[in-house]
Amino acid sequence: MKIIELRQDEFNKFTDKFMLSSIYQTSEYADVMSKQKFEVQLIGMINDIDTLVAASLILIEKLGKFKYAYAPRGFLIDYTDLNLLKTFTNEIKKYLKKQNVMAIKICPLIAKTKYTPSKNLTLANPAYDKIFQNLKSLKYYHLGYNNYFEGLKPRFVAIAELEKDTAKMFTKLHRDYKEKIKACDLAGVRIYKGTENNLNFIFEQMREQKENSKEYVEDMYRYFNSKGKVAVYFAQLEPKTFLINTQIEYQKQINICNSITEEVFKHQGKNNNEIISRKIKEDNKLNALKNQLVYATNLLKQHPNGIIIASAMVIIHRNQVYLTLDGIDNNYKQLCPKHLLIWKIMERYGAEGYRELNLGGITNPTIDDNKYKGVNDFKLNFNASSIEYAGDFELVTSFPLYTLYRNGAPIRKILKK
């Protein structure tokens, strides 16, 4: 067996048939990363009859005079087959060593545990221990079970199951989310499918949350769009609809408050604490709607043609939809447009027969005092399960270069200062 470089069509043919893969193991993603200052290679291992038995996307980064490689989401290989994994490991070490690459880091799609939305343990991968020991026996150094976002790719990922019966799927959302989605729709927020012209909104709205460049956003769209695998959606606030609906709700609330006021007068001199308490609550709602009425009126004056307040890019890979990039205009966060936007994406692709929405990385959901609890809750409340993966492994391909690089780390730290 030996490692060879593959053309994109050869790589795609293998990945299309492989049992489990990610968008980060595709030729499209390879094209994206080639624009991000990485040397990109598509490689495969053939057996004695020239049949491909394993493959991988390899990203090579230059660190001064040194080279370091990455395999996002790991190799496309059967990790349970120790003999195959051993041969591939030996071959890729030789292949990378010839290029003066000191080591390679992988973050394989090896699931360890699955948690339901209620965080109950529902699935422990029965093959996990065997796979883990296979990697350890071949000198893959495990970089630990990180709980946050320290790895090459997130170790925990939120995945929501999609259903063709969207009404049934809606009932499974968190109760607060159902109310927020309905309120957002009532406020006049509408979801539209966008084009390449709307990419700027994604970049601007996610700028505070992520470090991806504008070029990265554009390249993700361009290369995945070449095969029709990408779509852009945006949430647009329609101020006229917002104003009309607020006026309707305001009038309803006036009627409720008037009715309670009559009750207060009817019960004068009696124990009417409960009624008074209810009146205060409803009066507060009225005041909030009054403020919203002023807000909606001003919005209509300022943005008569509407304003985009949230956006998202999704990528299709097999039967899974990836929420790849998303953002929100924080000036309109109180309207919860991302809740409605993600729900409409779930609704659309569930009806089309796709089975999962990958909502992206989260942190360890079993940690109670979690600084990223807000991120976790937002994604998991879409009735999403959390999948725990093995984490990062490092394989040294050239001990002399690796040792030289590691020994020089203190010097580099001083020079950076």
C-alpha cells in the first residue's frame, strides 16, 4: 500500500461513498482553505490492486521555517481496523516527513457520547474504547478531553433532528422558543432566501462573535455554491407590519386594562389585592406596548423598506444541513430574529427530507457552572442533542524537527514580546 495525491474528482468519488464525513473533509473546503494561507493536499492510500482504502484532506501551515499539518475532522478511514490504520499511519508519516512536516493534528469524527436535549446519557459509542486504544498504540498523542473551544474543531456539537412533519417538530422546541418564534413572526420579521449579494450582512453581523475574514465568508459561499450545496437566508424586519401588529396588540391590551379597572371599582372596600396585583401586571404590559408603538413608528420612518436584522449561511452535506455562519444585529436582539431564522431553516429542510441540522460547536453540556451556558442553551433549546467527540490527537512525523521546534518555543515567546 502507498499514499498518493488525488485529483478532486477521485477524492470526491471516495468521500461520496464513505460512511461518515463532514463538510470539513470535502474538496470544496480544501479550496476554501487554500485561500487561507494553507498548502492544501488531497491524499489517499491505495492497496495492491490500486483501490482506494483511505483518504484525507491535509492542510499544511508554515510556522517560520517549520511545517505543521492538520486533518480537519480526521482521516476518512475505518478506525476500528487496526491493521489498516497502522499501515495508513506509517505511510502518512513517511509521506509528510519527505515534505519536512514535523507533525499532524487530527480531530476525528469519532463519537464518544450522545446526550439528549435534557442532558441524559443516551448513547455511548461501543467501539470508542477500541478506536481510542488503536490510536494510542500507534503513537497518536491525545491532547485531552477539553470542555470548551480549545481544540482544532469543537469537541461538542449540537445536532437537531429534522422531520417532514414540521408541526410535530415545532412542538418539541423549548417552550420559551415557541413563544419567541411566534412573537417574532407577529412583530413583522420575515425570512427570505438570499444571494451572494447578502454575504456582507453575515460578515458584519457575526464580526463581534467570530474571527473569520470577509474573504473566508465569500470563499465558503463561492466554492460550495459551485455544486449547489450552499444557501443564504436572512431575517428582515418589516416596520409597517410591525407597527400594524403592535397597534392591534395595544388596542387589545387597552381593553384588558379597562376591564380590570371596572373589576377594581366593583370590589371597592373588599379584599381585592389579587385584582390590584393583576391590574399592575396588565398596566405594565400596556406601558411596554406603548413604548413599542413609539419604537415601531420611528422604525417605519427610518427604514420604510425594511432592515435585515439576522442572517445565516447553510451548507448541505449528504442528509445533513450545517449552520455554518450566522449573525445578528444586536440593535434588534430583543425581537429574537435568530430564533425565527433557525426555525424556518429547520422547517424548510425538514420538509425537503433532510434529517439533521448541525448547529455547530458548543461546550461540555454537563458542566453546570459553564461560562458558555448561553451559547449552549441557545442551540440545545431547538431540541438538539449534543454529540461528544474524542478531541484532538497529534502524530509526530519527524522527531528531530518536532524536538527542535518545541525546544525553540521559549525563545519564540521572548521574541514575540
